[in-house]
Amino acid sequence: MKETIRIGCGAGFSGDRLEPAVILAQRGQLDYLVLECLAERTIALAQKRKRQNPALGYDPLLERRIDLLLPHLIANNVRLITNMGAANPLAAGQKIIEIAQRLTIPVTVAVVTGDDVFAQLTGNESALETGNPLSASGMLISANAYLGTDAILPALATGANIVITGRVADPSLFVAPLVHEFGWSLDDADLIGQGTVIGHLLECAGQLTGGYFADPAGPKAIPDMAHLGHPFADVSANGRAVFGKVAGTGGRLSVATAKEQLLYEVMDPSRYITPDVVADFTQVSLEEVGPDQVQATGGRGTTRPNTLKVSVGYDGGYIGEGEISYAGANALDRAQLAGTIIQERLQDRFSDLRIDYIGSTSVHRTNFGHNPAPYEIRLRVAGRTTPAQLAALVGEEVEALYTNGPAGGGGARKYVHEVVGIVSTLIDRHQLTPHVTVLQS
Amino acid sequence: MTIKLYDIAHSRAGDKGNTLTLSLIPYNADDYELLKMQVTAEVVKQHLSAIVAGEITRYELPNLPALQFVCQQALTGGVTTSLTMDTHGKSLSYALLEMQLTV
């Protein structure tokens, strides 16, 4: 058994940059590379693509990522674990085999399925967010349970070069190889809690290495952002982890960057619930042990929950948007006149209509009393409704401000996009039967 | 003397459905007590009244040290159906840091 296992995180979301993962696979001396590519809504959108074409429904960047990574993974004996299977892990596995055959690289892929529980739901289950039945939100289109480490372990046991999953809890992508390598007991809640701290720190990739931390002023200045490196952790059998990044990459790993990531998206820090454990982050100690090296210890936990969270997608209709700019004297007043006109024209047909002034109050929904007259301002109107044609009216009305006034409006743009809403519910973990399929090139 | 939270602390926003999470981390650990005293859940609720409709719960993490604010009904419905520009509420860390403290 190795004394330490090195796990890198090459992607923190579906649209993440490709290059940092390649650098990790090439020069990171990794044992495992993880690519975390699924947000709550991503999988519901993927289910829609699968419905249109049963061979799709996996991550849209899967082919590009695998094409770039596969030669390095095999040459350097790095195992890949990723949730890029999204709504269709089997098709993703087959696509990887296809790529491996084209590159004439022998590869084994283990596919984890069993997270899709759509057929098991009636729609009468209550939504965690509202307390109402799931079906009250709209027509249901997908339901995926968050699988945990126990579902990934059999895939690792096959010895496959690549493990591909659908919906699993993000930290479990990292906990699974630790349990597999060190033989940790899934019942050792403190070890699994520490493993979850490690996974949570890594899962957003560049958010740990100073990327989303950076502010050019003062203490948050980060060097060489254009070449931001993604992180890895060297983990010992006792759970101690030292985080680092590949020498020569940009960014910074410090106690401050680690603190921000530790608390990211955390509700109660003493009860961070995953399928593996209820982790306690309150006793975590972070210490700089070298340049761009941070040690994390002290994660704890209590027994894993009996229920798993299920992300349920529903048809949320359409959002229509329109934008137009005003600049120079009285720009904000002219934009506000335009907003009032649109409001009067649309308010009877939209229950959900929003008017924003970009450059003033559009992002924070207030400006905390900062009211200097802006030189330019962009009016933005958005409305959500069921028929696509009605949603399009929002952009049409904004565009029509060209000739119908007020004066000097320019650069109108209009958009319509389909909305997939997300609600959650819980399912008894014993109702799930995760399965592993092995594919070879 | 009045200072901005921005001058002594940093923050990252996160989202879970319609709930916004905001960390508040002092650059200098010595300022943790000041933050604990002055940046209460009630004060944050008042400061973010244009943004957060629901309850705000504050968690204390003296070990880091840091504070964590969990704000209910803060994202106009949540990332998937919200009509706002920043549907995740990612920019709202800097809304918290606009708060003024008297020291």
C-alpha cells in the first residue's frame, strides 16, 4: 500500500477549462484525476438531450476532455473518476471506448448506473423546498438520486482505468479512491468526515487555487491568473491531507483560499450531509506547510443518513429577455422611462416579470445608496411564462423601443430559453440498486 | 471611525436552491471577535433587506476563525427559475462586504 495517495481535481463544473486537467494528468504525478462536471440543473438538461437522442445525455465536453486526457492517463498510470456520464453513463462509457479505439489505446471503463430513479417516483412525494407534492411544480422530466462512495467502490475494484458515473455526491468522487486505497471502513465516520473535507476542498478545482478568490486590490491579489493551476491533495492513510498544485502553474493556495472553499455552499458547518456521512467541518485545522501547500486535518463526522437526496427536474416554461442601452445625458432616466413603458405593456400578461438597470441595481438588486449618475445604462427585461411565443414578446417589446422611444436607445438584443426547474426530495437508500458495467476497447 | 467589512474580511457566496450562504472570514484572526460582536444575524438581515426575504442564521467557526450566514428566500426562487441577472447570487458576497462597521 502506498503511504500517500495523490488525487487531483481537473474540473469543478461542466464548463470548466480543459487545460488544467491536462497539466495535472501530464505533470501532476497523480494517482487519481477527478473531473466534477455536474450541477443540479446540468443533469436535468442532459435528460432532455437523451430524450431527443438516446445515444446522448452525457457531458457535452466529454469527447474533447477524453481526447486530450487519455494518452496522458494511460502513459502515467492515472485513474480517472468522473460524473461526466450525467444522464447517460453507459453511452458515455461507450463513447470513451470509441475514442480509445480511434487512438489505439487499450482502456477499461467501469460505468456506474442506478442513480436514475424517475421510474420509482409517483410525483406525490413532497418537495423539500416547498412541502408540496413534486408534481405541483410542473411536468416532471427527471429524477436522479445522489449516490455515494458505496456505489463507486465496486467500479474501482474492477481495476478499470476510468470510472464514469451519473449523479453522485461531489465529495464521494474523492472519498471513494481513499476508501479503496486505504481500506477505510465506511462506518468510520471520522475518517469519512475527513475524506469529505478533502473532497469538498478539491471539488471546485480553481476555487481552491485562488481563482474565484482573486481581487486585484490588496490581500487578495493572485499571481498569473491566466495560467491558473487546479489543485491536488496528498492524502495519508490517517486522513491527513496536504493540498498543492503543479509547479509553474498560476494561482495561489493559502489558508485564506482554503477557508473560502471550505465554507462554500455549506449550510450548517457542523452537519454537512452527504450519502457517506454527516460531516463536521467545525474542528478543521488549516496550516500552510510550504509555498502553495496547505495541510488540512480535523474533519469529523457521524453516521451516514438512511435517505439520499433526489434532484428532480421539471418543465419550467420559457424565459424571454430583452436588453437595450442608453448613454450620455439623462441616461438612467431615459432607461427608467423605457422600463416603465415595457412594464405597462407587459404586466397583464406576465405574472413573473423583472426590470433591471444594468450598471446600477441589476446584480445586487440594490446599490446601498450609491447613486452617482451613470454615463451609460442598459435596460434589461425578463419574463417567465409557459408558451414560448409569449416569452418571445418580452424581447420584441424591448426591440420595438428603437422607433417608439425613448430617445437614443441602442444595441437591442433579444433571447428566449427553455427553463428546467429543480426541486428535491428524499428516497430510502435501500430502494436503490447501483450497478457496474465494465467496457473494454 | 467607520470601516467597510471589505477592508477587514473576505467572503464567498454559495447557493442551495433558494438559500444563499455567505462566509465572512477576517484577514486578521484578531478581528474575529469584532465581527462576532457587530455582524450579528439581525444586523445582516437589515443590511441585506433588499435581497434576503427569509430568516438568516449565523454559525460561528472560532477554529478557522470565520462566520457563516445562511439566508433563506434570498435568490428569487433559485438558480433554475429566477429572472435575476445573477441567478446563483454569486456576486452577493460583495453585497455583504458593503456593510459599514463603527470601530
